[in-house]
Amino acid sequence: MKLEGTLSWHFYSHHTYMTLNVDRDQEHLDPNKNGAYIMSISILPQEEQLRRYVDEKQRDNWRQQWIPIAQKMRAARNIAEAKLQAQGVPIATEYKDPELPPPPAGQENPSLPQNLK
């Protein structure tokens, strides 16, 4: 019960994202008494997960806006990984982001720049 905040884990497989959140019951925080944890699981298709990064009014064409969003997220991850490596934490440098899901009829995936491949 001494953990601070919500713990979150994010998983990806086969064009599907799953998020597992664990939080504490705010009415039972005393570590010397019985407590309760609250768990929630969210499962989303990859298309819906990625669309959520785009303003709601533009979600029908989220693919056209994906590159700057992906570059921003990659830069943040690179900074976080560099900090962890400096602390001696091993990082799986061979990791590749999942490919974009196949587009629906009439749409195309953007051509990703080299720094996102």
C-alpha cells in the first residue's frame, strides 16, 4: 500500500494493444491495515490506439498526421533510454516499433522516414 500512483504496463501483439493498470483503493491506504488494489485492463485494436494520438476531429485521417507524432514519441523514448543507459540499465536496442496497421480501402499508410524504421 506504500506504492505511489497508478502502475501501468503496456503490451502489444498482433495489431492489438493491452494496458494493465493497478491502483490502490483510496479509502484503504494505511500500510498497517488491510488494503485493496484495483486493476483495470484495456484492450484496443492497433488502429484505435494510434488514432487516439490525433485530435478527435482529425481521426478519420490520422495516418496523414502520424509521422510528426511518431517522431516526437521516438525522441522522448530515445532520451529516456539514454538516461537509463547512463545509470547502467540495459536497453534492448534492437527493438523496432510495430508497423502501422494495414490501411482501409481508399487510404494509404505514410512512407516512414529512415529515423522511424
